[in-house]
Amino acid sequence: MAGFWFWFFTCCALISTFVSSDFDFPAQNVTGDELDLPVGRFSLVVVPVNRTLKVFVPLSPSISVLVVQAHATDAVLTASLTEDFSQGNVYQGASVGMVLKPAVLSQVTSWYLRADRATQALVAALSYSAEAPVPGGCNLEFNLETDPNLHIAFKDVVELEFAPANIGWPWFVAEPPCDVGTGAGTRWRLEYDLFCWVLPTSFKNSVEWYQFARMAMPGSTLRFGSKVTTLPSTSLPRVLITTAPRLSIIFALVVHDPLTRTSASYVPILVPGCTTCGDGVLVILLCVSIGTLGLILCFLGHYLYRVETFLSAFAVTASLTTVLIIRFTEFTDYAALAMGLGAAMLAGCIALLVWWRFGSVLLCSLILSLLLGAQVALIIFATPIGNLAVFKSDFNFWMCFVSVVLLGPLLSLPCLKLSAVVACSVIGAEMVVLAIAWFVPCALPYLLIIVPRRAAHPSTALAINSLPLQPYDLLFMALWLLLAMSGTVIQCQLLCDRPPFPPCPYDHWREERERRRDDLLNPRHHRQARRSCPQPGGCGERTPLLLAH
């Protein structure tokens, strides 16, 4: 019975944290062109098409600044401070926000909203006291005089910009200047925290509304959001962020005033995920091929030494060639990948020919150990370690990366066979996991390409890894570990009665040729061959002379 009540109250607590008490259901159908919006509550309203909605917000003496906002998923919203939507008073987008400053002795204020199509929109008005900072209060770049919005640009990574905040002030006094001095009484004491929240795999609008409500208020953002980075006022109001195309992520920015111990939130913004990105026929065939080869390499890699040699040279050449072509040419990513695969096929064949002729196992072992070291380095820099400021320098980053990669050959020298088996199992398991994870909304494939992307696009060196691990990521990491361990055990069982490395094929072929030549000149062999002659009349005119004696 005690267990029942434990789980009952646990579920109630989870539901209470998920459903905000400041969220109104269901969506309100607006009658007329006016809407009364209470302060501090999120309301879901139906915005009509080609009509301007005037939103009224009540005021109280404790309110110094109002941040009003609206969010939609399938329409473009336009918010304005004036009814005529004049230049300098308008902001447009899927998530829009404005800062309203109460007039003297006014009991209500208003703003205007319209959409390019009939849609549901989440609207809210959040109030802040005179001690709280004002988001976007020191805007010098964007159109609005006070801009609390986050501006997103999509390049090699996501570029997020915002207008600096100003310190709070009472509504009946003049606004403090932004760039007159840098002392403790100016905006330079403010700090900014960037948070993100990944939406569920197949979310509906109601789920998204809940998350916007969470990420719009400072307290709930600090509680539920995943912190990406902290920015002082002295840094540029711009952040480069790595994202996963298949994940829908909400970004929220909270500004803190350490002197008054107050906070305020910018208007959160959604970076939508693409559920069909990279699902072409060629991509599917490539992933199937990678997964199949990964299974073979994981469980039979060192047992099939020719496959191991070919795939190790193939992987190194494909990676390096593709990165170099993207870095130094104007070819598209797909063209660079195609040329990289062609060069990798040639490199794999050359590696097989070199092993067949010279029988050198050090070359294949060196490549495998380098691949294993590179894999360890990729995992290390996919963690928060890669976000450290010291690694934003290319020299520091690549020196540490190369050092970790070179640890692979150094540690594998005492036991070449075991290191080759482990490398085949780990790399083969990774190929299988990535081939499957590419079609699933998770962050793991994109975490492992952070370093190759930095090598191909140097502008991403300052980007921050903002991808928190998802349930699918944990599942794939467990699968990766299970496959690697199983592959190591199976290969060790298959190789327990065999030499560590196969002999040189060329030496074996030469020995066989010498043996056949010796047998041809050995009289005993000739007598045996003569006794086994199928002709009943003995040797004829077509019998070789050596067999006639």
C-alpha cells in the first residue's frame, strides 16, 4: 500500500510540473477584433486571417515593464506597438515579442497582432518590476527600439543574436543610458544564460505550447531548461550553436542582475526539426551498406583480415578526402562525399595489394589504432569538454586532438592482435549504430561529426555544442557498447587457435610455385604420375618425355 501511494504522489508531482497553472485551455475563438489578456497567464487564442487583433493588458502600480509575446507553429505573426503597423514598431516571425512601457496614470495598455493565415497562437504578457533588467533595452542594431526577441540565422551552424539588456528603472523616471560608463551602476554588470529544451519526437501543438510556457519565464527556464552557456555583458551578443536537423529545439535567454538578484527572459524561439532530411534513395543505400559492413567488421573483422585491411584504409581515406575537398574547394557536400568514396575504394585496393606483396601487418595495425584513437578523441570533444574556452583556439584544439589520436598506436604496440580485435569491434559497432541513428531523431550522429565539421568549416570553431542527450541516444550508446563487447568476445573465440596475423600471401604463393617446380623435377613424382596414367596402352606420342622414362 505504501508503494501505491508513493507512485501516486510521484505521478501527481510530475503532472503538476508538466501542466502549468498559468496556461489556459482550450483555444479561445476571438469574437470581434479585441482581446483582454491577463498579466502572467498564457492563453491559446485563434487569430483570424487578414484581421488586426487589438490586445489589451491591464496594468498595476508594481509593473515597470511588460514583455508581450505570441507564438505560432504554422503561420507568420506580425506584432506592432501601433495600429498602423508603422516602421520601427513592428516585428514579424513565428515567435514575436514587444516591450510595453506603461504610461503615467494609465490602467491599461495595448498592442496589435495579426497573422498571414488563421492559426492558433500562444499569447502572454509577463510583467517585471523596476529592479528587474529589461530584455533588449539597449538595442542598437535591430528595428525595434527595445527588442526582446532572439534572432536566428542558419549557416554551417545556428547563429543566435540578441539585443543587450538594460538595467531596470521605475516607470516614472528617465531610462538609464546604455553606454555611458562601465561601472557597477550600468548595464555592464548584467549576465546572460542561454538555455535549450528539446521537444519530444512526435509532439503536438499542445506539447509545444507547454514548453513555450516553461521557457518564457525565468524561474521555470532555470528549472527545466538545459543550460548551454553563460555570456557576460562584455562579450558580443551573438552565439554560434550546433544543432541536429532532426530535433526541434526551443532556445531561451535569461538575463540576470547580480546586484538586485532579479532576472528577466527574452522571448523564446523554436528551431524546428526536419523529419525527412537526408531520406533520399542514395542516403538509404549508403546507410544500409555502412551498417552491413559494420556488422561484418564488428564480428568477423580480424578473422577476415582482407576485409579488415580494405575497410581500415577505406575509412581513413574517405574521411580525410571528403573533409579536404569541402575545406579547399567549392564542391557540394554530396559531390565531396562521392569523390571521397571513390578515392577510398582506390586506397582500399592499394592497401590490399601492399599487404599481398609485402605482408606487412604494421600498416593495417597502425591504421586501426589511429582510427581507434580518433574515435576516442571524437567522443571526448563531443562532451562538454569541447565547449571549454581553451579549445576555441585551433592550435590548442588540434594539438590535443592529435595527441589523443596518437595514444592509440602507443597503447596498441604491446598487443597488436588484441588492439586490432578491439578496434574492429568498436568501429564496426559505431558504423552499425550510426547507420540506424541517422533516421532517428537523436543527437548522437551529430555529436560525433563535430570535429570533422570543424575541420571542413573553420567558422564553426566557436560554435557551442548545445545538444543534450535524448532517450534514443542512451539506447544507441548501450547498443554500441553491447555490440563492441560481443564482437570482441566472438572474434577472440574465432582466433584462439590461429596465429595473430595471417602470413604474407606473396610468400605463400612463391612457396607454392617452388613446390610445384620441385615436384615436377622429382623422379618419384614422375613415377607416381606414370602409374596413374589413364591411357591403357602406356605412354603415347603425346606423353611428356620426362614421364616416358
